[in-house]
Amino acid sequence: MSAEVTRVEIEAASAIPHFIGSWIIQPPSLCDDLITFFEEHPDNQARGKTAGGLNLEAKDSIDLTIRPRELPQDDHQPVRAYLDALFACHQDYLQQWPFLQNVLSKAEISSFNIQSYKPGGHFLKVHSERTTLATSHRVLAWMTYLNDVEDGGSTEFVHQNLQVQPEKGKTLIWPAEWTHAHKANVLNSGEKYIITGWMHFPPHSPQN
């Protein structure tokens, strides 16, 4: 006799949170300076790739990768100023979720990207940020929209049925897990700039 299962619902005392934090960073010139930084470094730009490599049907963007060892360079001052603002968002996120503060009392940031999308650009492949052993150290993903976008280009969290329209300075932090699979919808007109990356466990995390 084969086993059978029946789905049952668990009643929640309150609405289930989506765990996507959102802030507006100030001043707006931070975003302008990052776009200028991107445009002034064309030699470091490349076609955006997914985990499977270059696939324009999955992702169509221009990416500039920033490595932590490069941050002390004089021309990286706008990036350092941005990271100060991102840190403030992260601290507020931990205030909202004290358990995470205990688990991730110290987070590190590895290489991250500034990305540019032209009309028709997208990241239509539904993906999350922690899907392999190589990415298992990631805990949170983060992103800041560097300009307003009115025609397409939204970020869609597919399981939460949530779409976020790019707004200059709007910063998101969310769990890196499969529960927050998402995609970047097609940009119909104009340009879209973002800066995005991950927060992860330090190489030697304290044991709980």
C-alpha cells in the first residue's frame, strides 16, 4: 500500500512578513556619483553573466565589478560613501530581526556590481542568491536603485507576488535563500542603474 499525504494549512496569528527591508538613502548625490563612477570606468565593464555564463536571454546588462581590495583607491571614494549608507540600512534591518543579529553579528561583503540596463535590458531568469555550495555562505542580498525608472524595469519577487519599481536611492535588503527568488523585468525605455551584492558569514564565524 503506497503512502499518501494531505496538505494542511497552519494558521498564523498575524500576516506573514516578507522579510524585504526598504530604505531611501540620502543624499541623492550618492546615486549620481555612483553612476558617474560607472561611466568613468568603461574598461572595467563587461556583459552581465549568470551562474551559467553569458546568456542574453537570461540576463542583458552591463556590469562593473568592484572588489574589496580596490576600495582604498582614491577614485573609489563614492563607493566608500555608499557603503556607509548601506551599513546604516543593514543595522536597521538587524534591529527589525533580532534573531539575525545573533546569528550574523558580523557580516562581510565580497565583490559586488554596479549594473547598467539599456532599453530591452533585463534579468528575466528567475534566480536567488544562495543556490549552490559555492554561494552557501551568503545570508542577505542587497540592491540600491541609482535612478528613477518609469517604463518597465521592476524587480519582481515571484513567491511574494511583489514588484518593486526602481526609485532613486531606494535600497532593498532581503534573504539570499530560494524563498526570495526574483527577476528584473524588461526595461522598456530609458536607462536603469543599480548597485548590488551580498552580505555573508565571515570566514571564521563564532560557534553558537
